[in-house]
Amino acid sequence: MRLFTPIFCFIIITYLFGSVLNKIDTIEQLENQLEQKQFQVDSLKLEIDTLTWENQIWDFNISFNTTHLLSAIIHVESNNNDSAYRASEDAVGCLQIRKCMVNDVNRILRRQKSDVRFTYDDRWLRNKSIKMFDVYCKYYGLTTAEQIARCWNGGPRGMDKPLTATYWRKVQENLDS
């Protein structure tokens, strides 16, 4: 008598194959859950980065009453989208940073004899974008919400540019809402 008949082998192989497929489904479900949790963690980290900057702003003698300025600027720039990209200006990320801004921030950091440098890819990362924003605002001595917004939009002399007044109104609307 043969111990393993073809039918018996087929049943065992079918059972093992079904078991493997079940394990693969379980692994895929766990990977999806892990990806969702990672997205939640990333989302919370981005919120913390924004709140951290808003809380630190008081350390730099910035003279305005709202702590929502950065959030308002991010909303105007990218509608809170870290993956925002405007090809015509090569403006990237939540703060729509262009390469010339990265270059300016790195120039500032070199002048300050800092070892920190930013890459163009850092523009896609909210926490690094906020750090660049912070370096820029401090270096140019921007102390009011209007100065910060208009100079972020129009460069160090943004207060002198009529077009930045429209940008400031958009930021102000977000601050008021």
C-alpha cells in the first residue's frame, strides 16, 4: 500500500497552498495597517513641527498676537500640501520654496558660520521647510506678521512691493478664520 496517493498529495498541497495564501493576505493586511499608522505618525509630526515653530516664535521678539501665522502662510502657499509643486516657478512643498530661497538660506548659514546646510530636496520636508523659514525670518529681522508674510512672498524687500500686499491680505484672511 502506498502511503501517499495522488489524491492525498493533492489535498496536502492544496492545504499548504491555501495556508500560504492566507499568510500572505495577513501580511498584506498588516503592512497596510502599518502604512496607515505611519501616515498618522507623519501627519502628527508635521503638526508638531508647525506648532513648535509657532511656540518658539515668542523667543524671537516677533511682535504680533497670533501664533497661527505659519499655518496661515502654509495654507496660502500650498493648502497644507507637503507635496505641492508649481512647475513654472519650481516652487516645492508646504511653503512653496524655490531654489533661490535654499541658496539664500545656505548663504545666511555660511555667514553665521553654521555647519547646517539645506538641499533642494529638503523643500519637500515640512520640518526642514519650517527651519529654512525660521532662518530666513530671523536673519532679516522680520518682527510683524505682515513683514514675515510679505517678505516671505516677495523677498527681503517684500514690504516695498505692492503685489505682496495682496498676498498679505490672503494670509490675513486665513489668520482671521
